[in-house]
Amino acid sequence: MKMDRRHFLRSASGLAALNFAAVPSAWASADADADAPRLLVVMLRGGMDGLTAVPPVGDADYEAIRPTIGIRGGLRLDGSFALHPAMKQLHQIWNDGQLAIVHATGFAYTGRSHFEGQDIMQSGMAKPYTSSSGWLGRAMQAAQAGGGVAISIPMPLILRGNHQASTQFPNWMPIPSEPVAQALTQVWASDPLLAPLAPVIQTESLRLRQTQGVRPDFATARSLPELGRLAAEEMRAPQGPRLGLIDFTHGFDTHASQGGDTGSHADLLATLDRVVAAFKTHMGPMWAKSLVVTVTEFGRTAAENGTTGTDHGVGSCCLLAGGLVHESRVYAQWQGLRKPQLFEGRDLPATTDVAAVYARVVERVFGLPPALINEQVLAHRKNPALKGLLDLG
Amino acid sequence: MPPQATPLVHRFTRRVAFGLRADAQLPADPLNWAQAQVAQVPPIDILERDGTRRADLPEGMRLLWEMDEVMTAFHRHQEAERASFAKGRSLPREQYAEERKREIEIPYHRLEHWKEAQARASTALHGAAPVFERFWHFWANHFMVAPGNQNNDTLVGPFQRSLRTKMLGNFRDLLWHATVHPAMLVYLDNNENTGPRSRAVREGWTRRSVNENLGRELLELFSLSPEGGYTQQDVEATTLLLTGWRDMKPDRHHKPGVPLGTYFDFNHHEPGAQTVMGKTYTAFVRQDSKLADLVTDLAQHPATARHLARKLCVYFIDDEPPPQAVAHVEQVFRQSRGDLPAVHRAVIEMCWAHIASTRKLASPEAWLLQCLTLTGLDLPRAIPVDDRGGIKTHYLLGDLGQPIPRCPQPNGWPIRSVDWISKELMDRRVRYAGLLSNDLGRQPAAMVRMLEVQSERHLAEGSAEQALVRTALARRDLRSANTLLHVSPSLLWA
């Protein structure tokens, strides 16, 4: 193959192929309400350490179980909790009254396997590998809320089940020629898995061919904060997708040398902070109608392990940021960090079912009735500790 | 025997290999053709079309095989990282970035990963036994070691290639080899896993203790799978059994005479007995025998045979493989005590027996290799020695959605067809096929012949896809014909 990538990038069609937002997306829903709430879900794979992201500085036992990797310079939230110092923008959002945190939360699953856990956090089922659809996909299908975009090359399980959901990721390769784009519908017609993709590719090729836009920064276009911006550019449009998804495909599995105020876990949180900040900036006024929510498969051992890291555990924390949050607050049923208070003597327990948090998110964003959510989207245990979460201001 | 219809035989060649070139003969006995390829280990290198080693590689670039060389390269990389880190504190930002690129990024990231990816792809295309390569891809995926931990970039390729000779032995030896290989010990942090009652801790040489990373994956991913029914206590006991198993490299701690590679450090090992799945492991004869005994038991556990039989069948046959196929592979696995050539032959036999009623979507890598095989084009040749343009094989794989070797997580790349389907994944295949069409268009006469041969072989007579390719050919739109051929359901699936 002789194609010169850089030469290609200078050519007009290449630059057009990198522009995403100039005209409505192929999957934008025609009947979308321009003001409808927008939801950005950020998946944090590997198991985020909730005691690093939101250290329980008010707990007298915290320093003792985290002698090396404990967070010392946390940004103050309330008397009990702080925010990791790498998340300065999120702290500003807290000060603006737009950050809710649920702590000691997780799914009912306690098997501590990444891969079972990542299946459950997306399928929303009690057991791993039992569903081919995800809770977001089912929620959108139930709400008939068209449009959902994973800023990713593969389609994550969490969005499957919504027939209008699609994927989007910066790509330098030339768009399909017109005859090919047109023939795809026929070529894939007999294949139920491929057939729905043909009209999307066809419409999108058409749109990209007409677009003269220029996006000169392909080298950095695939960084996570840039993907946050891309999600916002898609979602803020009046006909844009109501739901976006950013996937930290790995990284939170910090078994060794995870660091404290600085270091490898701090770097991940700083990236998360930049993703949220980029999304907020580029949503513009639509931030007021937006919600960003984090999802992770499990938390980690309460005490640091023998290699200045943490092993697989159970409870973690969940961040909810955006204009749909009307009161900055940490929601937690906190039992403490002493051995008898931990799950099986080692992990922060999930005293709040995170499925109840996501059920509330789905209710607020897509307007689905709670009973339907419990039946079709996410079975969950109601929790009084969540009272007030995402209530109207 | 399934019907010998030509498209089915060709589907089989795509399922267990990457299809056949237009000038290659259809094997008279497809089953035998495939099974014969798993009987020997074909050599691997960065190959030319004729199977010889590429001669225009940068000076000194070669695949490392000897453990001494591998551990020395690993150590050099770590030293280079340390030196670079120190420079970062003193040099101005731009100069530092420039030096870091020269000293770390180009040699240890770009060139190292390109070298291994190019060897893997060119050996699949031009090597002696593409069916063997398919099974090697399976095992390198099962025992995933990916770059990204402790500067392990130079360990990844040598580890993956070291699995090849083990594929002629039994599963127990492969499991042992992979578990205690320094690349695995580093990737899953076991080189730091230290017994809380080890001598090193008792005497205060270290503040380290246990790290469960490898212990859990040994049970979950490599052998029993969660269906094997182990508990958290079993994970913790396995972790203790693994304490002290670490890598030995030529750093300042290396004592003369100690071989480089895998090292069992009894001073960091948890003494005494541990119980896993109800069986107690003690070191009566040799200090390091506890782990060897556990690995033997895990390899022979019925849950392991079930797990591997199912995984092989999902990988090669169908997301929902026929139960008889899984049962047959499982039976062969157990009866042969994990004899891998026998297991591989059984998988091939089941692929062939069920070829008409099953299908697998080719992974991005398998599809790329199939495109190149069917068209007769070669891999991109560009070597990332500097910032000059040109497509590089490993980046192209990333553009298609499978950035080998950078697998995000230790469970490997997806093995189910549905996980390889999305608008982006398919759009990228359409676009890449378009690039291939541009390349082929330079020799229209040869392109027409290739398109005629391959569409007749792979597309069913009277199908819509065949009609579309023929229509494009009839109006001399060779590029569309080629693109549509490669993205037809018949060629996306095998």
C-alpha cells in the first residue's frame, strides 16, 4: 500500500472526513426535543479506587489503612469527604453546586473479576454474560429516545439494545466512494447484523462529502479530552444524540505503585477531570441540561496492598456532574473502614446499590417511570440515602 | 463430511487460515490440508512474499529469542527510561521531548511494536503454515501479555513467540511456561508479589506484601474460569503460592551464575502450606514445587478442559458453537491429557464438520490478512524509524479497531463475532477496502482476473453480493467491485 497518511491528511477529502459536527449526524433523531436532557456516561474500566478519587478524610482510620497511597492534599467537599487534588475542574463544579457523589456504592456483584464486573456494569443484570443488551440501550429503547453515540470504535455492551445507537471515532481514511456507499444497503441486506449499519454509513458519507470543514488536529483528536469535546459537539446540536459515551478502555486496575496525590491513579483522575471540563466547555449553554455520570466495575481493597497499590474489591464511588444536579452533596451510607465494617474484612462495601443511582439517572434524563425502569432497564434496591439525588431544583 | 461445494471449502480456508491466493490450488483434502499444518512449528520472522527474511531492515533489527538477550533488552529499556526521567528534570521542555522521542519512543515503542507486528502479519501471509498461525493467535490471546506495565515493551513479542514451540506439547507445560515466564510475571505484577511471612518481610528488607493480580487471572482466565467455582480464599492462597516468583534481569541485584529470566526467590516466598480448591500444597521435596503442583492440578481440572474447549469453539466455530462440537473437543482434551496437537486437530475437524451451519466474523486482524491474501497484495512496508509518512502495519490494525499489540486488558481481544460489529468497525473496513482498490487499480488486467477468481470462489452463485460485484465488473468499475467483494457478508464472515 502506497497511501501516504500525511499527504492524505492534507487533502480536502481527508480533512472533511475528520469533521463531525457541521451538519446533523446520521443517527440524530428527527423528533428530538432540542432542549431534552443530555447524558454523557464515562466508563472507567479496571475498577476505580473510590478511596483515592473521593478520600474519606473525616474517617479516623483512613490514614492508617493508606499509609503510602492515602490522599493528603484533597480538595474539601464536606466534613467527611474530599475530592482528589487532580480533579480541580470537578471541584469548581462542586463549588458551583453541580456535583453529586455517591460513595460506598457498587453493583450487587461481589465476584471481583474485571470481566464479569464489566459485563454486569453494562448489562445491568445480576449475573454476568446473561444479556446481549445494556441498561442504557434498553432505557433509550423504552423511552423511544433516538440517538446515542459511543465515542469509540467498538459498540460497548452498555448501549446495545437501542437500535439507533451508533459509534463515532476520529478516522483519517478516505470516505467510501458514492457507488460503494449506495451499494452497501443491497450488499448487507440479507445480514441482520450488518443491514442496519448500511444506511448510517451511507448518510454519513454523503454528509462528509458535502462538508468543507477543517479539523487540522488529527494527531491529538483521539486523546480522551478531545473525545469529550467531540461528544459535546455531537450532543449540543438541537437534533444531536441525547446520549454520549466515553470509554476509558483500561487503566484503573492499579495493583501496584498507584501513587497518592500524584502518580498513576492521579493521572487518570486528571484525565477524567479534563474530559468533563472539555465536555462542559463545548456543551455551552446546553451544560445546564446535561449530566455526566461515571461507571466502573468495582472498587478496590480498602487497605493498600503489599505493592503500594490496591487489589480488586467491591464498593467504589460514582460521580454525577452537570446542570441537572441542583445540589452538591455526597450521598453515602458510611460504615467505616475498620475490618468488621468492611466487606469480607477487606473491601469498602457497596452499601448503596449503584443500579438505584443509574435508575434515578435514567428516570431524570429519559423521563421513564420508576416501575418500568425496575422491570425493563435496571432491577435495583431502593435506597433512602439517595433521597434528593437529581431532584428538580 | 459436509457438502464439498466450493464456497464452503473456501469458507473453511478462511475460517482456519486467511483464505487462498487467486493462484493457489484448492486443497484436494481440506481437512488434511489444515490438520497437517499444526504438526510442526513454522519459523517466524519479518518475511518477504517468497518466505525469505526481509533484507532491508534497520541495522541490528532482529527478533530476540534467547532469554539472556530478552532480559538484557528489558533492562536496557528500563535504564533508558530512568535516564530519560532524570533528564526531564533538567532539560528545557522541547529539547527533552526531542530526546525522549529518540531514546525511548522510537526504539522501544514504535520500532519494537512494529517489528513484532510485522513479523506476526508477514508470517501469517508468507509463512509455511497459516493454520498454525491462527492457533498461535488464539494462544497469544489466551495468555495475553500487552505493553503498558513496568516498561515491558520488549518482553511482549519474545513471550508471545515463545508459546509457539509449546503448542506441540501438552496444555500443562504451556500453562506452566506462560505463568512463570518473566513477561507474564512482570505484566501482572507478580514480580512484586511478596509473602507477608516471608523472610524478606520478617527481617525488614522490604515493605512489600501480596499482589493478587496474577493469582486471580491464573484461575479465572488461564485455567478454570469462574465457572470452575473457586472462591476468594482460593485466589488468596494461589497468590501466596505465587509469591517470590519474579523476573531476573542483569541489574545490580543480579548475582553471577544465576540464569536470567524466571527466578524463584524463596526469601520473598510465603513459607508453609496453602490450600486451593480443597487441596493443600506443601514443599516437601523442592521449595518451588508448590506452584508446579498447583499448575498441574489446574491443567488437569475438568473445569479447565470445559473452559478451553468452549473458548476454542467460540473462537473458531461460532458464538454459539454446536454442543456436540464443544463436547468432542472437551473429550479429546481430557482423553489426550491436554495434548495440544490433538486438541487443535479436533477443533479443525469440528470446524469442517459444522462449516455449513456456523459462522464467525473475521477479527480486524484476520480480515486484513484475508484481504491481502485474496488480492495478492503485500503488507505495508514502511518502517517507523522516523516521522516519514506511509502506512504502518500496527497502526493500520489500530485504525481497523485492533491495535496489536496494545490489547487494553488481560482477557485479550474479543473472541465473539458480535463484539466486532459496530458502525465504526464496519465503516473502517469499507474505507480500507477502498484503499486496497486504489492500489490494485494500477494493474487492471490482473485485478480483473483476481476479482473473477475470488468472487466465483467465495460468493454463492445467484447471491445478491455476487450480482453486485458482477455488475460493477461489467461496467468496468473495478474499484467498487473489489471493495464490495471484501465487505460482502461472505468475506466479512467465515
